[in-house]
Amino acid sequence: MAKTHVKKGDMVYVLNGKDGGKKGKVLSVDLSEGKVLVEGVNIVTKHVKPKPNKGFNEGGLIHQEAPIYVDKVMLICKNCGKPTKVGKKITDDGSKARVCKKCGEVIDIIGESKE
């Protein structure tokens, strides 16, 4: 299991590939594969057969997001609005925080829920 610089709910910038330059929200993070699912990025076409018992009454083509490697995305800072590297910092009260390397502001506290 690997650590990653992005979490579910973060806004990210895609660095390269067919969707390079796009921005989107992280829908899920798969640490074992090292991949993230980003809203509106890496759209693939999936062929689906009709399965009435599973909720697919009609078959056809479905367009959905596919995972991309976490190395291909960069976090967008909430304060300065630019794609940035993420640093770690211990705050005055002893908790760990993610920090924007461009503006130096605290992005969020590690271990705190986003909800």
C-alpha cells in the first residue's frame, strides 16, 4: 500500500495524456493500484448487455470515467488556485497538515474528514 498526495474530493489538474490540461474532482483513490478516478477525465465507452435483475433494462453503450495513475495528477490549491506540489508540516498544536508549496498555506489537516 502506497501513500498519495491527493484525497477523495480534491480538485486536481491532469498533467499529460489525452486529457492533459483538464481539471476535475477526485471521485475515488485506489492505493493498492496507485490510481485515481477523476470526474470528466479518461472517459471510456463500455458495452453493456441488458440485465433486468441488475437494473440495466436496456443494453447499449455507456460512457464512464476510468482510473488514471496518481502520478499524472497535481493538486489544485484552494487558496491560490494553481496546480502545486504538496508538502507536509506539523502545526503548532502537533497535528499534521498538507501544505501548498507555492503559497505556503495549509490545505487541510491530515486525518480530518472532509464532510
